[in-house]
Amino acid sequence: MGIRFVLMVNKQGQTRLAQYYEYLTLEERRALEAEIVRKCLARTDQQCSFVEHRNYKIIYRRYASLFFLVGVDVEENELAILEFIHLLVETMDRHFGNVCELDIMFHLEKAHFMLEEMVMNGCLIETSKSNILAPIQLMEKAS
């Protein structure tokens, strides 16, 4: 298993989306998110986007007012995860227009659905934007 969790956080440190691919209690999740968000948001733009924390490697990237944080195994390829983050943002951009924090807040189920189409059990399974968005577009047509 490569990807352990995906977080979307705003500049104030508020979690807007959290998806875990391993079991953690609610208290463990809150503590982990607080530590990681504090650590990543405190870093400058000149520092690299990779942070080791506990037994995770955190790869993060900022797009506008949102930080996309992905926790992976220590041996996972950082550049592949950065590419995954970029694919996720491009997919959301294609669906929402220019994705922003409000899109995530008001359409949380769609954001989770996109993530679930891309990642299963911590493994990246789909990289085609049209294949990721097709079920969402079908659901929108039906409703």
C-alpha cells in the first residue's frame, strides 16, 4: 500500500477534505492532521515539498488557497505523488472550472467521489481525467 491518506487544507489550517486508506481512530486522525498541517504550513516556498513525519512521508503542494497533502510510505516515489496531486487538481479544475476552496466545501461528495475513482485501498488505479469524471457526469445527468 502506497498512499495512506489525502488531505486538503486551507491556508488557515482547516481541513476541507480528508480521506484515509488505513484505520486510525478519530483522536489519532485529529492529532496527526494537526501536527502535519502545522509542520507543512510553517514551511516557506523555498523549502522542498517533502516532509518526513512519524512513519510517513508527507508530500504537499499548494494551489491557490488550498494545500493538498498526501501521506505515503517512506519508500514511495515523491515525484509520482506530486504528479498524482497535479492530476487530482486538473481533474477538479475540469469539473468545477477553476477549483477553489468553496467548490470543495459545497461539493464535498463529488470531491470524495473523484478521489475514490482515482485511488483504491491506497493504490492509484485511474489516471484518465475523462474516465474519472464520466460517472460523476452520469450522476448529474440522472438528477
